[in-house]
Amino acid sequence: MMRRPSRPVGITILALFEVLIGIVGFLASLLIIGFSALFSTLPRVGALLGTIGLIVGGMLLFFSLIWLATGVGFLHGRGWSWTLGMIFSVLSLIGAIGALTIGLITGAVGGLIFWSLLLYYLTRTHVKVFFGKSGSPGNLAYGLPYTLGPQVAQPQIATNASYGRPSTIGPPAAVPSISQGPSTYVPGPSSPTPPSSSSPNGGKVPICPYCHNTLPMGTKKCLTCGAAL
């Protein structure tokens, strides 16, 4: 299981800001609802003021609870809080554009800048990784299952007890054949006991007992392999 990265500093600041807005909005909504209940007792306009106060207070209470939940989710890196943050940022950006069209220049420009920066920040890779919305950028191969595939041949490593450090043993070197004739026999490190010098054809033509090549009559040394006869 891939370990969740540490919480970015910007997310911590946003989470505390949202929690603060949620608490303040929650208290303000309770205050508005309380005053609306009080205004509803007034004659003539009491019912209208009470209804408007209940609607405004209820909407403020609803959004305050969402802001509070989003801030708590930001602190714990919950994926649903990132989704809520993106939705509210987009809606707030649309609201800022609408305010700009009706002439609220100062508030609209400030809202456009703030919500655009928030959208940009929430879509950064390290932020999405923290909320589990993207893979880890630092180590793409981390967490991949082990697969049995063709293995690359590695050189054998032998330990040199004299020097205490490993030495690489390469493949054995090919030993060239001494004879250039039809035979590929290569004598070993220890010279074998030479066989009998009698030729297999009755003594008519001498043959080298090592490389089995035909030799001229009276030759004391093989002209091919150089062995003494």
C-alpha cells in the first residue's frame, strides 16, 4: 500500500480558513434565525421579515456546515473534500463573473483572482496526490507488483578473501587449438605418457602419436604440433 504524502502547507492554511468560515457562518446563521423568529411577532411586516430571515439563515447554516466539513476533510486529506472544494470554487468563480456583469467591479475582480488561484492550486499534482486523486510523481514504479519476466544475466561475483573486496569473474576464455590440421585435440596441462612409436600401418609411414598427422621418414620431431618423437 502506497503511503500518503505529507499535507502541503497551502492545504493546511485553506483548511483552517474554511473551518473558521464555517464556525463564523454557523454562529451567524443561528443569530439570523433567532432574530427572524423575533421579528415574526411584529405586526404587518413581521411575517415577511420572519420568512426572509428563516430562508437566509437556513441557507447560511447549510453552506457553513459544508465549509466546516470541507475544512476538516482538507486536514485529513479526504478525496470528497477535494471534490467539494473544486465544486464550490467553480460555483464561486461563476458568481464572481455574474457580479462583474452587474457592475460590482471591486468584489468581482477580487473573487475572480481568489477563486482562480484556488482552482489552480487544487489541480496541482502534489495536492491531488495528497487527496488520493493522482498517482505518486516522485516514484512511478513504487507499488507495482513484481512480475516474473526474463532476467538479464548478471556477472558472477566472487569474494577475494585476501583483499576483502569482490572481484568479477567473466566467462571462461576460449583456448585456441595448437593444431591447424584436421584434428582439434589440445593437450592438457600435464603431458600424458606418450604411446608406442610404432605406426598403426605396420611401420611403413610414421604418424605423430599426438596429432596423428603423417610425417616424413626419419623425422624426430612433428612438423605440425612440434612434439618430440
